Amino acid sequence: MTIRATSETLANQRELHEEKRERELSRGDNDKGRDNDFDRSASAAEFRQGLACHQQGRLPEAERHYNAALRSEPDHFEALHMLGVIAPASSAESKSSERRSV
């Protein structure tokens, strides 16, 4: 093997290593080494049920379904988002019930 061929091989290996590192960094720390043995169909079904309850105004039930979706798939973006959407309403509802009980 010539010096030129060796330097090209090293350059290719360095480039592959840098590409792999960029992919790892772009995924974020939470994705590294995580076990991905979750059931996407179960989380999708729970999310759909939660969304239906949410649209009908049944927020406590929707919250239970969104949390179930997160138990099946911890990074389920839509479930996380919808929990954030209903959080202010849930908070206001609990405050009003506290005022009524006093």
C-alpha cells in the first residue's frame, strides 16, 4: 500500500467517524443507548382515544389516555404536546373546584 492510498483510507475513515458523530449529536442525549422496545401501535391507539376525549371536552379522560400513550412510547411528541395544551385547563378546573369546596 502506498503512502497516498494510506492517507486516503485514513481520510475516509475520519470522514465516516465524523458523520457518525454528527448523527449521534443531532439526535440529542436522550436517544443515545435507549432501548426502543415500545409498542407504537398501542401508543397510537391511546393517543387517538385521548384526542377523541379531548375534542369532546372530557379532559381528565383525555389526560389518562395521553399518559397511557407516553407509558407505551415515552417520546410520543403529540401526547406530550396535548398534555401541555390541556394543562392550563386542568389547572384552572382544579382551582375552581378548590374554591367551591371552601
